[in-house]
Amino acid sequence: MTGSGHRGQDPHSGERATDDDVQPNHGGHDTALVAVWPLLGLRLATARLELAVPTSADLADLFDAAAAIQPPGQARFQQSFLYASSPERERGLLQRHWRALAHWRPDSWDLHLAIRLDGTAIGVQSMWATDFAITRTVETGSWIGLAHQGRGYGTEARMAVLELAFTHLGAAEARTAYVAGNLASEAVSRKLGYQDNGHKVSAQDGERLVQHLMAIDAATWKRRSRGPVEVTGLTRCLDLFGVAAGS
Ligand SMILES: CC(C)(COP(=O)(O)OP(=O)(O)OC[C@H]1O[C@@H](n2cnc3c(N)ncnc32)[C@H](O)[C@@H]1OP(=O)(O)O)[C@@H](O)C(=O)NCCC(=O)NCCS
């Protein structure tokens, strides 16, 4: 199942028609690099946001956005480097970005996308999978700078990657987890139609961490009304996602 194969065919889909091969600019990525590593040319556009692999300029924006992500009184997000002091926080963010690219394999990938609002990166939306060609299952995680939280951007960014997963990559299921008490994260998942799917307990930074699991399947996603998501630059990336063109 490819982006081009589904253009305009699903009356319930929020996706816009796209021309996968037309990319007037690469959003700051070097054209020669995009030719070799086409993920750098992948773009998801919603009504208000653009999601793309971060450029150097995006990473600099993200240093600012990551300085404050935690609403008062809310449980902490899982990625502890985001709570470190500067410059460890920024270094952790860079390494998270580089690791996602450096460790990418078609059978184990991690799409780590900057969320841009009016050209400025305000947060990160990730989607990852192991053996996607077989499991057809993705997982997601995200953060948004505190100054931009509570305006629907987190929901819009998650919707964008779910649309990529279900409509363009042929996912069967998407999963997510929220730390007990992370009400905003839970609310985003419920708004998008996820259902409870158990919990897991682990140790993090010497503490007991309870994560509530949620899942949504392709049939549920297709039934739900959702906003427009324009996907460009995907066709050349399909093999990197472990998806054969036309499958
Ligand atoms: C989770 C996060 C990405 C959501 O982004 P966002 O842009 O704030 O999300 P949205 O505005 O789309 O939706 C947030 C929802 O949570 C609800 N919410 C926020 N705080 C809440 C609280 N304390 N109690 C109940 N609901 C709350 C909002 O009301 C909103 O729901 P609504 O639209 O039905 O009113 C963002 O809050 C964040 O970055 N948090 C810190 C990092 C984190 O926890 N990441 C998730 C880890 S899985």
C-alpha cells in the first residue's frame, strides 16, 4: 500500500492528493543527501503543522523548545534527558536525533520528526517499528514545548504520523504508552480513538515506572473523521520502511 496508490480513493480519509515526486525544496536538507537518504525529503503537512526530519535550524529551535516541556503538577515524560540541565539536555536531544538516523534499518526504524509551526520547530513526533513488514505495528511518542501545549498541536502531529502509518504504509495497529498521571498524553490518545491495552512496569532512574498502554487498529482509524494530512516524498522511502512499493 503506497501513498500514490491511495490518493483520493478513500472518501473517509483526511489525506490530500499529493504528487510524491514534486518537492520544490527539501526544507533545508542538502539535495545531494536527500538523493541518498530520501527520508530527509519526507514531509507531512497538516492544517497548521509540517513534520520533517530535523534540519540544523530545527535542532536549534528544539534546544529552545525543550527548555520547558513540563506542565506544573504533571507526571514526567519518559525520556529523562529532556529534564537534564543545559548543555546535557541539548546534547541528549542531538544524540537522540543522530541515533535515530544512524541505527535505521528497514526491519528496525525510528522516524524522529520535528514539528514545525510557521517554520519554527516546537517539538518532536516520533514513530518507530520493529519488523514492520511482518508486524505492521508502529509505536509513537512526542513532546511539545510548554509554550505551545494545549492548542491541539500534539493531537495534530500524532494524527499526521498515524495517517502516514495506516493510509500510506499499510499499518494494522498503532500503539502508545503514557506514564501514569500524564493526563495530556492520555487525552491525545483517547481523542484519536485509542483503546486501553494493559500496562507495563519498569525501572527508570532508580524509580518504579508504570506505563499505561493504548492501541488503535486500522479499521478504527479509517472510521474516524480526521483533518487533512498531505504526505510528500514517501515513494522513494518505502524500502527504508521495509515496505515494497505497491504492496
Ligand atoms: C503530551 C503532549 C505532547 C500533548 O501535546 P498538546 O499540544 O498539549 O496536546 P493537545 O493540545 O492536542 O491536547 C491535549 C489534551 O490534553 C488535555 N489536558 C492537558 N492537561 C490536562 C490535565 N491536567 N487534565 C486533563 N486534561 C488535560 C487538554 O485539555 C487536551 O484535551 P482537549 O483537546 O480534549 O481539551 C504535550 O502535553 C507534551 O509535550 N507533554 C510533555 C511531554 C509528554 O508528556 N509527552 C508524551 C509522552 S507519551
